[in-house]
Amino acid sequence: MNTEKSRLGDAENLRFRWCLETGILDVATLDMCRNYLEKYLESRLGQFHGLNGVEIAGEFDERLNSIDRDRISLEDLTFMRGQFPLEVRLSQEVLTVARRIYHSNLLNGFGFGRANCFLHMPPMVRYMLPKGTGAGVPAHVDRDYNAHMRQFVTTWVPLVEIDSSCGGVRVFESTSAYRDSFEDSKAQPTTGAAADWHVGHSTHGLKSIDCSPMSPGDVLLFGDSVLHESMSNTSLGCRLSIDLRWFMNRTDTLKTGYDFSTEALFSNA
């Protein structure tokens, strides 16, 4: 298990660069956000009286793979895949975490500065129940799921302790051959019961690195072409995390962004 900070690529290959930084964010801010998310989950999962997290995850997985999944509302499907709803993602608790990153120097190594740093809206906020599989994203690059954006950087922020059992993010080192062929690689949507994610990219011949352990306050950064995947949560606890995507120019998105220098939303839709 590799726990050292790593940087891949150079100034010409920011899209393939990644690094893990420790102790960047203040834990009090993260605890406030975690408490808010846990209360929401407690309320939302209250309908499953008498079931523990493992049993609820099993129930979700069964529904996601059911032939009757077409009868499930999009809102419920999204939630069972481990994504919090829009009102949670737009909450001040989540935005405060993003604001802490903006006011740090965390993104400087990727060429950002206060004047050229914008947040894609809305942020992504995820949970993974113990032993659940529906929330796990196969090997992918973030631009597979964000065709409306030009070059960007993702910051992955765990709100709980990440170890080998709770799992987190696994990244794959990109070889020169992989980079040369990458532009010709197109992610394909899945079909049928597993139609929640794109078909995973091949990781054959690529060295994998598990980004653990991580603690609240640590941040994983990676360019939009870094190959990575979700690790399983085999613990008895719930994994909570926030994905924030940052871009340098207001025109780098066809949708909505947030400008922390003016504390205002803007839209290119």
C-alpha cells in the first residue's frame, strides 16, 4: 500500500497529474458537514425499520438489479446509487468545504490562482453503505461523465477515516502508451440493470495505487484524465465524501459555476 504523496505528469500533462495532500482542511468544518449528512441519511433511511446498514445496502442492490427498476423514480435511483439529492449538494455545509479549498493554496500545483479558480455546480456528495456495491464506480476518468466541461481538476474530500476496509479511491499510473492511446478511448454507456455507470476502462498493465489511509482534512487531487475507480466498503461503517471539480476559465463549462471571489453563481447554459 502506497501512502506517500505522488505527482504524475508535468506542466504539459496536467490532465494526468494527481497528488494526495494531508492535513489541508480544518476538521471542524468537515465534522459540521459530516454531521449534517449523517442526519439526512438517518432521516432518509428511517423507512427501513430494524435493518442495519449492510441489510439496507443489500436491499438497494437488489432493487438496482431488479427487472422492475424502470418503475423506480429517478430520484430514488440516484439516491440508491449513493448520491445525495440536489438540496444537500447545494447546502451551505457542502459549499463551506469548497470555500476552504478555494482559500487554500491546494490547487496551485495545477496552475490555479484565486483569479482563475471556479467551482463546477452542483458539487457531488456521495455515501457508500457497508457491503454495498451500487455506489461503486468502475475504472473511469472524470471527463467521461462531464462532457460539458473543458479541462478541470477534481478534489476528493473524505469526511470519515479511510482505510483498507472502508475503502476510498484507487488510481492507476498512466504509462506513455496509455497516454498516447487515450484520446482514441471512448467510454461506452452500459445497458440493462447495470446502466448506472459507463463500462469501466481497461486497467491491464497499469500499476494501481490505493489512496489510503486518508483522514478528514486530507484531499486527493487529480486531473480529468487520471484513471481511477471506487474501492469497496467492506467495513461496518458508512463512507462519506465530497467531489469538487474546478476549472480555470468561466467559459470552461456549458452549465453552472461558482465564483468565490464574488460569492456568486454564474451560468453558461
